[in-house]
Amino acid sequence: MSQIEHDVLVIGAGIAGAAITQVLLQQGQTVRVLDAGLKPASGTSAHAFALAHPGLIRARPLLQRLTYIAFALAKKTWQPFWREEGIFQPLKPGTEFNESLLNEQLVSAGFDQDSAQPINASKAQHLTGVSRDGIWFPQGATINLEKTCTTIFGQQDSLAYEANTIVASISYDGVDWWALDQKGLPLAKAKSVVLACAHGAKELAAGLQITLPLKPVRGQLNQFQISATSSWLKYLPTAAISGEGYCLPASYDENTKMYTLVVGSTYDENETSLATWPRSDEYNRQQAASLLNYVAGNLAELNIANSFVGVRCVANDRLPIIGAVPSMPGLYIATALGSRGVLWSALAAAIISELVQVREVAHLQGRPSTGNHASAAALVRLARLGLSADLVAAISPARFLVGALPPALASNSKPILPLGSKAK
């Protein structure tokens, strides 16, 4: 295997690796990507049903700010793959619809009428096919993750992509970063390295005496087929619904004369099984009834046509881990994207590409790339994106290193993941 040096080595060819690679290439960097899968998006990114919307996140202002910025970045990052069709976020059952209060909360969170609108059950029925009070996000979109990753990792100048390549460890010799195989033999070298390999980042970081508090979360998605004579027909959504779980607009197949409803996903902590589980099938049936406000529906009429299982990766504080590792020049991490891969991957691409660029400029000017000047320069650049120092600190890998950050900047928030509750 060639050991030609590249500017950046990216480990992982899922949606995080794709976003980071794309932006680095746009900046003129040479990038090498190593991935254990046989093709891009072989893991959790191997499906076509990702949702993207900023959401209203009450009582969690830090997560709301991050999500709002990440959504704006995602629209730009994923523009060629962005299917803007609108997404509806229902209010939790039992919550009173107060349009004035919701408008105040939306304005306070930075939304305007073009990006978020409170709608009552009657208007939601007309707009989305679902009779529930909630918030309509006209700019919400869906993205085919597998197609996106495959396109980005196709033939591109300045990109070397290698599949079916297991990186067992990484090391730094004071000048270059090296990726090593299971025998300790070199696979590739680069000036900088990005760990964008989800839960795999934990083992690679451990080899450098870095502890990342990551855990796997299994999620199952179901495609249900529904007969044209079923009572479910008048409850099927015409827009994507995202709340306690999510579902996509129902589609009709002329050949089978059946409707298809995609519903997900379960949230099974510390589970890595990729097998479909009957209890997850049942959970998603119940979730469909709740989302569509049809709790009296006959669940037996939701026939399973297909299923998808992916294992997400989350940190113990439920925030992504994105940024540079202190005292290890050129080492960057982008993991713990959880259920928000579309948004957090775009955020990771913006942050890491800026940090790489600042380090490169510092190196060319003969300045230490890990000093205060470089850190300050990076924060200035990131502030232009709306990423203030407290937001950058809240998702930095440094928050898990003892004494790395002042307590005021460390995150102790516990944001929710938007794609479902734990399956029973």
C-alpha cells in the first residue's frame, strides 16, 4: 500500500467522514480515507431515510444553539443531496397548544416565520395528513446517506479512498501521523488525522491513552406495507413527522397496490446486534400509531416489508465529540453523532476544516500550531459561523480530559436524541 504523504488522513467513510472529506477537498487539501467497510457508508450511514430539521428544544439552550447552527451548515454542506419537503414536529401528548407562547419560544431560539410555524391540529391535518398540534419546519429535509457518501468518495482529484482497510492503531512521530494495521505495519501517513469512525474512535483513541466515554445504541427502522382497504389510509402522513420517533410520508406502489410507511427508530443502549428484533417491530408499530394519532388502529394491518438496523454512537453527555485533541498536534475527532448525523457531520466538517487550516497556516509561518495564537485564530474563524467559544468547548474532546477546560465551559447538559425512545 502506498505511503505517499497526504495533508489529512480520514479514518471512516460514513456521513461524518464524507462531510469532512468534502470540505477539506474544497479547501485544496489532499485527503486519504481508510475504511473497514467494503464500500462507503457500510455502517449506520447505509440507509436513505435521514431527516434534518433544527427542532424546538425547550430548556436546553446550548443544544438549541448548536442545532440551529448545524442545520444552517447542513443545508450548505449537503445542498446537492438536500430534499427540502418540510418536517412536522408534534407537541408531546398532553401539551396544550398555545400559539402565542410557541411563537415566543421560537423567536427566542432564533427562528422566524419562514423557518418555523406553530400549527394547530386542524392545520396540521391539512398540511401533513396528521391531526396533531405542533410546529412546522418548511425547510426540513430528507437525505439519502448512502448515495451521499458514495458520491463524495467517488473519483475526485486530491482524494485517495481505500475500502476494506482495518486501522488497528495510529501513532505520531513528531512530524507525521501514521495509520498502522493489526501487525503494526504502516498503512498510510499524513500531516493530520481525523477519527471519524463512530465507536471505532474509542479504541483508536485508547491506544493514545485517551478515554472517550462512548457507547453503542442500536436503532431499528421498519418499512410497513398497508393495504389500500386498510383503515390506516386516512391517517397516513403526507409529510415527514419527527417527534418521539419519526416517520416519512407514505408512498404508493402501483404494482403492489400497497402503501409503504417508514417508521423508526428504536433506541437500545449498549446493544450492537444488527439482527432485526420482533419486539422492535412491535415497538415501531406502536410508535406509528402514536405519531399518526391513531391509537385505535389495528397494528396487525402494518405488515413488515423491510427493516434496517444500525448502531449509532453516543457520548455520556449526549453531545457530539468534535474538535482537536489538546497536546496532540494534528489529531482531530468527529464521533458520537448519535441520531443527528446529518447535522453533526456538517458541524464537524466546518470545525475540523477550520482547525486544520489554522494549523497549516501556523506551520507555514513557523509558529507552534498548538499555541495560544493558533487557538485564538481558530476561535475567530469559527465565530464567523456563529460558533462561540462556549459552543466549541461544549463539544470538544477536551471536555473529557481532566483539567483541560474551565468548569464554566464544560458541558453538563443532557439533550434528547430526536429519533426515538428505548424499545421495550
